[in-house]
Amino acid sequence: MNAIDISGMRFDRLTAIKSTDIRVAKKVMWECLCDCGNKTLANVSQLKQGRRTSCGCAQIAGNQIYKKTPKHGHFVGDKPSTTYRIWTGMRTRCSNPKTTSWPHYGGRGIKVCERWKNFENFLADMGERPEGKSLDRINNDGDYCPENCRWATDIEQHRNRSDNVYWSHAGSTKTIAEWADVTGLNKHTLSDRVRKSGWTIEQALITPVQTRSQVVAKVNLKRWGHR
């Protein structure tokens, strides 16, 4: 029977990283990353039943009160802040081959810089996560490091995707979505004009969309000619 795969799953303050060759009472021990940055070992039963909730930096007493709040203070009660979860998520997808996001990050060589393996350094460089924004790499092929990261909105991140198509016109280079904002035309209309109809980029950008009545009139003129 195959062992249960819990890689990437979170159990309170612990995130399961990978199974090990270590057995305790015939149970497989998993390497886990604690929110405080330390690593520890635990088996599946301990994690699922809540008998192991941290590397030892927390104690169970009634409502699970931690012995010591981390210096950075990024816990509300017994839960990590959004900024802290973003930091742990960044590290996990770059270091754990069993996570679903691995192929897009660690699997293609994206790394976390040495400085940011410490949360306090990450916080000092990036600050708190602004409302409505998430962590974004400016160069999608670059690592997570101070010079290549920013807090960005979903729209900014979408426009920074590696598969975006850029058009140059009148001395400016923008994504199709950005040109849509400038021209007021639908981005799909712009794309279809060039990709399906063979228009030039200039024609696609400067030609207004015809109304239904204009299209009908043009069809009638072609069919019947001028009367």
C-alpha cells in the first residue's frame, strides 16, 4: 500500500515538505517546515490529529497559546499574517518538488535569494503586504530577491506574465491589454484583427469599431451597388 502523500499540506504551524527514510514505531517521519523557520519531524497521524502543531515553539494549553511570539510579531492570535503566509508560500514552491506549483517555479530554476530565507529580512525589504496586492517578480525568469520583486495588483501581475504579447506603435511598446485601455477597443477585437484578419498593428489600433448599422449598410452597398 502506498504511503499517504501530504507534501505541501499545512497542519497548524507546520507545512509538510517531504517524507524521510526515518521510521519511528514503524511510522514514516515527514520533514516539516515550521512558521518560525525551523524544521522538524512528525508522522502523518501526529499532524492530522493535531498532536504536532509546531517545531516546539508552541505549547498546547487550552486555546493553543504560543510560548513565545516571534519578534516580527506576524501572528494574530495563533495564526500567521498574510505577509508571513506569502513568504512561506514563496519558499515552498521554490524548494518542494512535490507541490503542484513546483514546475512553474523551482522546477524551472527559480530560487529564493539567501537573504530572504529569513523572514525578518524579507519584511525589511518588502514591507507589509498592501491591501489588494500580492508578491510579483518583475522578471518572470528571475529569482525572488529585493531587486526583482514588488507588491502588485492582479491586473499588474497578469500584464507581467511571460506569455504576454507586446505591440509597438508610435514609439510605445505595450501589451494588448494595455493598448485596449488606451484605444478603448476590446483586447480580443485587437488580437483578432491582427491574428485572424491579417491587419497591421497600426490598422488594428487606429481603426474604430463599426456599429451594426454601418456593417449592414456596407454589405448592402456591396450587394446592390449605389442606386
